[in-house]
Amino acid sequence: MSKFFSQKHSRLIPYTPGEQPKNMRYIKLNTNESPYPPSKKAIEEASRQAELLRLYPDPECSALREDIAAYYGVEKENVVLSNGSDEILNFAFIAYGDKEHPFVFPDITYGFYSVFAEVNNIPYEEIPLEDDFTINFDRYTGINKNIVIANPNAPTGIFAPLSEIERVVSSNPENIVIVDEAYIDFGGETAIPLTKKYDNLIVVQTFSKSRSMAGARLGFCVASKELCRDLNTIRYSINPYNINRMTLAAGSGAIKDKEYFERNRQEIIKTREKTAEALLEMGFTLLPSKTNFLFAKSECISGEELYKKLRENGILVRHFTGERICEYNRITIGTPDEMETFVNTVKNILKD
């Protein structure tokens, strides 16, 4: 760090993104991107806006908010858009966290939560997952603290039933509960309907995974109108033009193309289950996944060694170094051909 870097950030440990190779020689199964291109409708809508890039985008993002509201059965005023779901999560930490209002989240979850807390000088507590990597919701019930729960969780892939989410939300009425649903479309059930019942719930989603728009950076949340006004206060104070014209248009095209979305979603789920069966046959231990990835380990090879061997063979997966998960690798679901190559490569590695 330079001598000018503020001491208040001197202990900050930034989030580490997954590797993005520049030469694209690898089969990329490490960053949970979709293996399929965006909807043609999304591309067409974005292309129409390219000629208007000299003009600022709509700061209210009205058209896309209306499309999202219609899709989920809420009102436009219940939707806030963001530059990727990370931005809306950060807005929420800023809006609701301070020394008197700490945040709580699992110790094994999306790595950005602790970064948001640290960078905004918000106290936080990490509650350990159970031995089977599930969340013990008793430890979040009636704790009178702000709570963030990724559902399904990452990197474990485990989905918790909505009854548990509702128990946490209803028992902490004076605090914010954020449910991060980045992977909800791959087998989970969204908590968005609960936002009509509870005024302390924020449900966050993204277009990065199931709608094939990771490069566009588009996220959103659904919450009560009052909470959305809070978040927009932060948004307008930081970056009122946070979504560019082309991304807004692509988002509308994507969410209207329900047939394409459903086909891709089902194909990824089908490929996930086929890959899981193959890994189980090879003796791997897998956590139950409702995401577009698998979290797997083998007794025959360490997690780090398998990661390195796969990389040598042109396949990238995500390896974590945390003590409890260092034997696991997170494997994004690619196309059927990519996953067949992955499975055959693993077989050869284990054989050697």
C-alpha cells in the first residue's frame, strides 16, 4: 500500500475473484458463469441502445423495474436495480449497519459479506456451519442483529427451506434480514413472496447466473417500498446512473424471454445431476446442490492436488483454502460436452 492509504483500511482483506484467464484456453468451471449465451432478445435490445450511449441512462431504471415487478408479482416500487448483486448488498450494509447494528452471517458463505462489513466499519459475527455444512437456524432466531443468508449457500450449494428463512425473518422484526438468492433458479424456492408479509426482508438476485449476463453486471432486490426508498437514498448518494443503457435493455430482453431462460435452466440442472452421478461413482463426496455448481471432494486425492492436476489438463475449477473446505473443489456446470471432458479427465487423474 502507498503511504497515503487510509489507516482505517489497513487491515482490509479484499475479496478474491475467481481466475479469469486472458487466453481462454481453459474449460472454465471456476466462476459459476452460464455456459450458454444470453438470450437473443437480450442481445437485440442491448444493440438498439448502443447508438444512444452518448445519453445518460434512466436513473430510475423504470422499464426494467416494471418488467421485474411483473415477473415476480410485485410493484415497481418494490424493486431496486444495481450494478451486479454485489452493489445492492453493499448498499444494504451501508444503509443498515453501524456500531449499534452489527451483521451476522455464516462462517462459510459468500466471501464479500465480511469485506462489506470491514470496508464500512461495521461489526460482524460469523456463525459456524454445522458439521454437515448446513445452517443452524436456531442460532439466527431472535438475535436482534442484521442477518445475511445466502440461499442456496455458496460455496456449499445447499438450499434451506423457506420455513427456516421465515422463522429467522419473523423472529427479528427490528432488524434487517437479507436473503442472497444468486443461485435460486437452479432448484430453490424464492423468498420474494415473503417480502409482502415482512417489512424487514430484502431478497437479492442477479442476472449473472441463470440469465447468462455475468459480463453485463446486473442485480436487483425486492423489498418493501420503505426499504427500497432507503436503498435508493444510498444509490443516489453514490452512483445514480449505476446501470448503463445497454445493460438495462438487455435485462428487459432477458426477463421477457421466459422460454429461453427455462430451457437453459433445465439443461444446467440436468447436466448437474448427470455429473454428480459420475462423481459419486468415482467415490467422491458431494454436498446436495441446488445451484449451477457442485461442491465435491475425494478421499483419493487432495482438493488442492486435484485442482492443480485439472488446471494442467486445461480445466479450471475453484479451490478454497479455508480449513474446513480445503479438501473440496467447487465445480461450475458447463455444457454437456465440457462436463464429459471434465469427468473423463478426473477419471484419468485418479487412475494415475
